[in-house]
Amino acid sequence: MTLPQHHEIVVIGAGIAGSSIASELLECGQTVCVIDSALHPASACSSHAYAIAHPHVGRGALRLLRLTRIAFLLAEARWGKTWNRHGIFQLNKKDKVFNRDDVANYLQSLDLNQGMAQVLDADEAIQACGVSQDGIWLSRGASLNLFEAANDALAPHPKLTCCWNTSVARLEKVNTGWQLIDPQDKPIMTAGKVIIAAALETKKLAASIDVRLPLRPVRGQLSIFSIDEHSSWVPKLPRTAISGDGYCLPANKLPDGSYQWIVGSSFDEGESDLEDWNASDDFNREQARGLLNYEHGELSQLQKLGSFVGVRCVAGDRLPIIGALTQRPGIFLATALGSRGALWSALAAKLITAQVLEDDFSLLARLGFAADLVAALAPARFFAGALAAAPALGAFASNSKPILPSAPKAR
Ligand SMILES: Cc1cc2nc3c(=O)[nH]c(=O)nc-3n(C[C@H](O)[C@H](O)[C@H](O)COP(=O)(O)OP(=O)(O)OC[C@H]3O[C@@H](n4cnc5c(N)ncnc54)[C@H](O)[C@@H]3O)c2cc1C
């Protein structure tokens, strides 16, 4: 009997998470094998062409703010030609009093200078972005075509092997590391180190090595609307992206004079249906009104042109799960990217690579990865013993019993 092929580093999943990590490892001179059940990269949630990216600037857990700031800088540096910088206007919450000085001081406390985040009142915002509302102008905010980015990251490379149409059903410990086994119970290959970046399927793969992860699906639908050139919506359409309750991209004028405008997205907890829902388009039409503060906008004038439907994978505490699974040496996780695939994949690429290669921790420190931030992302945070564990790079967990976090925190 011939032994299954051995690879030193295998990445399961060729979405934006797995492809970014593989690409970073290749840049570090490693030989990498990527394995995916689909026929090409970015076939699932990462087929998304309109993902926006900006540091989180709302009130919220300080760790999330620090993490998204680092991740944003890494994403900006990573995505190069696919990074579409158009700026993003973050709306002031409607029920919050807008005090310019307070917001400016708050941004400063987050280490976000004027080049990154600028307070604008409604009069200034109409000049800068065509939106007559108070908020924060994130001039470096961008959108990313995740499909293109993932495909670019996995462009042919002498040290890259891709195994398409190959599903991994479970993992098993062997002398040389880990064995990957297919749904027919046949060995696929063995690997010294395995990075699982299979979104929700990570739960099943982790369960096969007796590790329970609190992952769940959140369906989302983005609507692509067509707007007639004579519609009353036209003068209101934004020149930049807007983020608030939902988000939209800058409206795009087509050669026939009409506009194409992308607005999203629904957030359907626990749902994993990939069918297009009319109800989600209606929800997005309402969100469009809110984003433009156009309460009386005629909703029927937002005509449906198309949609993107995907299923996000989220963890109970809404932070991604990125890091070494220390109780199963040689296994690393990069999942639960939620609604921030563009940011968290760039962060995962650096963090996982440093942990896989067991070096470069001083680089991580220079990038701003303080130990508490690494521990906040680590799989170990869900397991008994996590709190007692040293909050060092790759915090240690004593066993695999999950502690289910309480209510959702970040979005
Ligand atoms: C409506 C909507 C709007 C969004 N908006 C934004 C946004 O504005 N900005 C942003 O940054 N993000 C956004 N996101 C989130 C973003 O799309 C995701 O975070 C990201 O695509 C997740 O990438 P991933 O690589 O973790 O997962 P996926 O892209 O799902 O990749 C997982 C891969 O693993 C493979 N796989 C799974 N199981 C197996 C197995 N057993 N064996 C082999 N291969 C396997 C799959 O085939 C797939 O290729 C949005 C998502 C939705 C749904």
C-alpha cells in the first residue's frame, strides 16, 4: 500500500482567509498545499465582490477598536491593486447627540489621526461626500473584491500546490503530524501543520479532533439596485461609501444615464439559506433610506438588478478565531471572520504565519499585536483554563471544553 503524500504545511479552505495565509507563507519562502472542496478559490462567502473595509470607530470594546485599527493597516498594505480606496463616511448614530469636540477627542484617544478619521458635521459632509449628515470621514476606507483578492493570492507559484474538488471530512493524529481524511474515509494526505480556514465547516473538522467551537451561521444579502436617471433618489446618491445601519457603496453612473447602487446587508442570525429573498431586498431598501436620511424616498424606484447572498461564520463573541489550537499541536485556526473578512484575513495572514513558523514575534509586536490582543483572538479563549492561561503569544488552554460566551458584542 502506498502512503498518502506528506506536506509540511496544509491550508484547508481557499476563501479569503486561507488564501491570504497561504500567500503570506509563500512570501516567507514556505512550501504550501491548499485544499478546497470547490473547483476554484473563493467559491463561498468570499465570492463577495463588494466588501468594505475600515477601522471600527464606533463606541465599543476597546480591544475591537485596537484590533480593527491594526487589521485595517495590514489590509491596506496587503491588498495593493485590488484595494479600491473611495473613502467611507461613518454616520453618527441617530439617537446619539453629536458633539464635535467629544468625537475628535475620542478619535485621538484611539490613535486615529486626521488622515485616518476626521469629524464632519452635516454641512462639511455634504461637501466632502455628498451626504448631509453628521459623522466621521474615513478617507482611507476602501472596498475589496474578495474573489479577485483570493484568486490573486493563489496565483501559480512554484512552491504552491492546490488540490481542488477535495473535501476533508475529518482529521486524525499520526506520527508525522495529522492525517486528512475524505468523506469516503480515505486518507487524502498527511501534514506536519494544518491551518483550518474552512469558515463554518471548521466546526466539524475541529469536532473530529474533539474540540468544540461555538460557531454559527449568519446569512446576509446585499442588493444591487438600478435607479432611473430621472428618479428623485439621484441627487441624493452618495459619492462615497456610507456605513451606519447597513452600508452602501458609491453609486455608479452607467452609460445609459441610470445608476447602479449596492446596498446591504441583511443579518439573518442562524440562517444558512443561499437562496435570494425578496424580504432581504425590502430590508435593504429601508436601510437605503436610513443611510441617505431620505425618509420619503419612493422604495419602488430602487429596482432590483441583482444580489449577493452569503453565509457569514461568526463566533459567540463576534471576534474572529485566529491562532494556534494549542491543545492540538500542529493545528491552527482562522475562522469566524464575520462581516470583516477583508480586515481579519489580512491579520490572520500575519498572525498565523508567525505562529506556524514560530518566529517573528518581534515583528508582531512592532505591528501592534500586544499579548492581550493575540489572546483575544486565540481559540483558547473558549476553553476551560483559558482565563488562568498566560496571555502570551499562543495562549495555552488546559482542555477542549467550550465556555460559550454570552450575548453578541461586536458586529
Ligand atoms: C452579505 C454579506 C456582506 C458582507 N460584507 C462584508 C464587508 O463589507 N466587508 C468585509 O470585510 N466582509 C464582509 N462580509 C464577510 C466576508 O464575505 C467573509 O468574512 C469572508 O468571505 C469569509 O472568508 P473565509 O475564507 O473565512 O470563508 P469562505 O469564503 O466561506 O471560505 C471557506 C472555504 O473553505 C472551503 N471548505 C469548507 N469546508 C471544507 C472542507 N471540509 N474541505 C475542504 N474545503 C472546505 C470552502 O469551499 C470555501 O472555499 C460579508 C458577508 C456577507 C454574507
